[in-house]
Amino acid sequence: MMAGAGLGLRREMLGELLPSLPAEVDFWEVAPENWIPMGGRYQQQFAQCVKQATVTTHGLSLSIGSSDPLDLSLVRQIKQFLDQHQITLYSEHLSYCSANGHMYDLMPIPFTPDAVTHVVSRIQQVQDILQRPLVLENTSYYIAPAQKMSELDFTCEVLSRSGCQLLLDVNNLYVNSINHNYDAHAFLRSLPSDKIVYGHIAGHYDEADDLKVDTHGADVIEPVWQLLKEAYQVHGVFPTLLERDFNIPPLAVLLKEVARIKQIQASVTTHARSA
């Protein structure tokens, strides 16, 4: 059962983490595409990790919003990976990364009723193979092509019609609210609490006062920490993972941010009990 505060598990970290994973981290997240093809020592090390702590998955190449056919072979491989390691959740991005070939970037799905129908159909295909709900993350985006719905309405409609669940990325919500000039607090309060399975928090790059770039390459800033606290107050405390993909500091520094997640979770829980 996933709970508490998590951290991304990268292959280059294994030498520092094993043989005993740090107890400060309650769960770990991996991109299954990075582990499915690995054998030998890496598979042995991964098996060690799974025995010691809860592991969840966050994919990179499902491309749920693309017009390209779904890669059903990949979905079946992921199903086998989840079953093999007894991993409950598979999360991905509410975006796409292929169009007549892989683009190696996350592109925004047009916020339109037709796109909702298209995405819902593809989600249901994936869920039928996985035999579990797909968990989709609200992603950062910098343009909104052919927009006919708000990001909030599009997201909620996909969640409602598909039966999928939500990975709430608080930093993406903050970044999008600045870049697209909407109220992050109103957006947060309008999300369906019962759909939120877990969360992400990360740092970003300030290109300008009105342009934030989601990089996962910096410390989490104070307004994002406060938005995470508000998310717990509105929706209840949910498991939350620290993402750090670039400019990765020593483990001790990462563990301080993991500890900050736990502190906020504990303070909101204590306040709720006393109230």
C-alpha cells in the first residue's frame, strides 16, 4: 500500500542506495520502459528494491493522446512487468509524445470534446489490458492548440468518462497557472478528490515572470510547497513523490525535501484530527 513520501528510483542511484534502501523514503517510482529491457545485475538490484519498499510506475511513452495507434505490445509488456513485481499502479501523462514516430517530448492534447472522446477510448483499451485503472498526470504545457474547453473541464471530463484516476502534479498545476493566467487555487478546489491516487512535486525554471518551465531540475519553491499543503487540506493527505531528473544533488539533499513532504502531511493530518 502506497503512503507517505516517495522518490524517483534511477539506475545510477542504485550503488548509493543498496543494499539497504533509506527508511526515510516510503515508496519509489520507476519508468517501466527503463527497466523492462534490463537483465542481469540491474534486474537483481531491482528485485532487491521491490522486496524492501513499495514501488510504483510512471511511464514515458504510452502517448495516450496521439493519433498514432496505441503500442499495445508495450502495454502488454507493462502488464507483465507490473504482475511480475506485484506493482499495483501504472501512471502516465495526459499528453502525447508520438505522431508518425516518437517525438521524445510531451505535447499538449487539444482541449476539445472530440479529443476527450478519442482519449477516453484509448484509456479504456489500456485499462482492459492492464486489468487495473490507468492513472494519468496533469501535465505542463506551453501552448493550447485548437482549445474549445478549459484545461480543468477537459481533465475532469476525461477522468469521469474513462474511469481512470489522477496523479496530481502540484508543480505542473502551479506552472500552468502562471503560464496560462488562471487561478491555481480554484483549479485545485475543483478537482474530484476521489480520483486523486497520489501526487508529484518538483522544481522548475523561471524563464520569465510569466513563463515557468517544468524541468524537475531545481529545488521545490515555497509557493509550490504551500499549494501542496492546500491540496492536502482540500482533498485529504495523499502519497506524494519528489521528482528530480536533472542537476541531481546528493541523496542527503533529496531526503530533506522528502522530509518536508512528510512534515506537511503530518501537520495537515494533525490539524484535521484536532478540528
